[in-house]
Amino acid sequence: VGTWLRELSEDFTWIGALVFISIYAYVTSGQFIKTTKTDSTSSVIITSLLLMTITLSFFDWKLRTSGGWIALAFGMMIGNGIDKSVRNNG
């Protein structure tokens, strides 16, 4: 079974793959910490999509297809809309 790690190592060698994985892990953990400290719907959506990418990486690399990026863009717009409506009504 080839995962996104195999593709990264083929394209960028193991050093490049480790650099990318380290950056991705740093961003994901920072976003998770932000989600636990704030009450933002956008943060929850972004964290969910980042963690979904890791979880489903054994089936398909979700960052390669446009579906993940479209879900991220629309998720952020919907999350910001929800946050604004909650702040205005609450």
C-alpha cells in the first residue's frame, strides 16, 4: 500500500518528505491548539480538514485533489458566516 509518504519520498527524497511532514505536523498541532483555546467555527473546520487528510492518507492523498481545497475554502466561508451571525445575535 502506497501512502502520501511514499509519493513524497519518491518526489523529494526522504529528507524532503521529512521536512514536509514536520511542517505539516507543526501547522496541524498549532491549529489544534488554537481550536481548543478559541471558540471559532472556522478553526474547528480547518482542524477537521487537516486531521481528515492524515486519517484518510492510506486511501488517497486528499491534498492532491481539488476537493479538499474546495472544502477548505467553502468551510472557512461558512464558518466565518456562522461566527459573525452568532456574535451579532449573541
